[in-house]
Amino acid sequence: MALTREEIDFFLDQGYLIQSGLVDPAWLAEMQTETDGLHERMAANTPPEVGVSWETYEDEGHRPRIKQLMHAEKVCLSLDRFLRSDRVLDIVADLLGPDLAFYHCKLLMKSAEDGTITPWHQDYGYWHRTYNEPKYLNCMVYLDDSTVENGCMQVVPGSHKLGLLTHEERRQAFGRFLPGYFQPREDAVPLEVKAGTALFFGPLIIHGSDANRSPHHRRACTIAYVATGNGDPMPILRGRPTWT
Ligand SMILES: O=C(O)CCC(=O)C(=O)O
């Protein structure tokens, strides 16, 4: 087991778990280098294998900024290696079980001065189908220090126990959100973490993040894993192919 009993119990009770220093400095430097200048490179030429959602603004004068880049593992090989590594899979197995598949990997760029709000939501609000269960797990790995000023993740501890709530919908990136959009919540906790930290959280915890009004980027990558046999067949990373 990679985690202690206390860490697993914390995750089961609170719905999230922070692992500081999971990415060592050399590996972190590779992730940072591979994502440096990504806004400009993707604006000039977006490869067909990735999906970019650009930031949109109500006022003018912003540079093209990536909000979310799907299939980040195709453009950042250090992230591809990380998502398959025992370092992360051992933890995922402790929290989700031994039979694991890859669901997706996305960069969340939250650019200095230009990164916008991610409204309150549950990921299962996006992923729910009649034929699946919430047997998913996110590993959000931080490429930069994340603070209240640069729009760190905020979670509502224990909210995964509420089950799936009704989301509202709008045509935009992160277009499914809970009533209130991103109204301040007294039950939310800001998670300030250092670069190289990984935040594990389940698909039902309520989370969101503020705009980045600081001069510091808040790059992070969320890797989602799914228990095999749950929903659509996905590439197997560990264990048995239990899809029927
Ligand atoms: O970038 C953020 O702060 C939010 C990320 C998020 O909501 C997610 O990965 O599901």
C-alpha cells in the first residue's frame, strides 16, 4: 500500500487527499518546460490529437489563453510517463481499487492575469451515464505553486456524500455548474499547495476555483482514472479487463 490507513480514511471522509512532493524536482522541471509557451504554440498550430478550450472574456484586450487542453499527454510526454507511473498508480489503486483504466488527462492553464473562474461543480455531473457509477478518481498535479491569489482549487469537504446534485448548463468550457455559479461558499476550503504536489479527489466532491488576477501562472494537470468495467471501455493501466 502506498497510503496509510489514516490517509485512506481521510479521503473516504473528506473526499480529497493532498500528497506533497509527489513529483520530484527534475520531473517537475520537465513538465514545466513542456508547457512553457503552450498558449502561443497552440494558437499558431493546434495538433489534431488535442482539444483546446480557449478562455473567453466579456471585455477586450486579452491575449489568446488556453483554459483547458484535453489529451495533454499527447503534447507533454512527461505527463504521459507520470500518469502511467507506479508512483501515481499505487496511490490510485489504494483509493479506487486494483483494476484501473485511463479516462483522460487535461491541462488547466489558469494563466497569470487572464485565467477565469471554474464554477462549482461535481465531475460526475459531466461523466454520469445510465450505464456507469461514480467509480472515478482525479489526480491533479501542480506545475506551479497554487495560492488563493492565483486561483487555487477550492473544495467542499465531505460533499461527495451528497450524491449527484442537479447542475445547470451553459455553452462554454466548464459549462455544467451548480446553482449560484461561483458564489462564495462558507463550507468551501481553498487548497494552497506547492508545485509538485498532487491532489486526489473523487467525482462527487463539489469543487471550483476563482479567476487568476495575480502575475503568477497556476498551471495544473488533472488526470482522471476509472475502475475497469465502469462505463465505456478505456485503455487499461493495471489489473483485469473487467468490461463485459
Ligand atoms: O482548474 C481548476 O481549478 C478546476 C479544475 C477542475 O474543476 C477539474 O479538473 O475538474
